[in-house]
Amino acid sequence: MPHQTSDCRLRLVQSKSGRFFVQFNFQGKRYRFANGSVLGLDLHPNRGPISSRRAVATELLMAFEDQGTRPLPWLSWTWPF
């Protein structure tokens, strides 16, 4: 059985192409979110101008942190872990 890590910290990551994601690992799987649709929010950091993407992505990260106790419907857990 492969070693499974649970790095449950929310992180803001930027790909080599300049796209931003909120990312975390849970039970050996990586989860990446590029927008706020899973939280019911209209946040799309990668659609705006390059100069404002980091600010909108940070807002998305804070939204995930603020919605922490709200369950994600397709996962069987809630924040915080």
C-alpha cells in the first residue's frame, strides 16, 4: 500500500503558465480549485487580467478558509480537518 499523506493546509499555488489554484492534499489525493463554484461563489481568478489574478486568487483562498465548516458535497468531510 502506498504511503498516504494528509497535507490538509490550504495553499495558493501558481502554475508555470500563470494560473492560480487553491490546493490541498487529503487522504493521499491532491485537490485543486481554480474558481469558487464549489462554494457557490462567483470567483474566477484566472479569467481576469494578469495584473489582478493574484488578488482575486487570494480572495478565493480566504473564501475557502471562511467557508471552512461548510461541507463540500462530493467529499465526506468538513473544514477544519
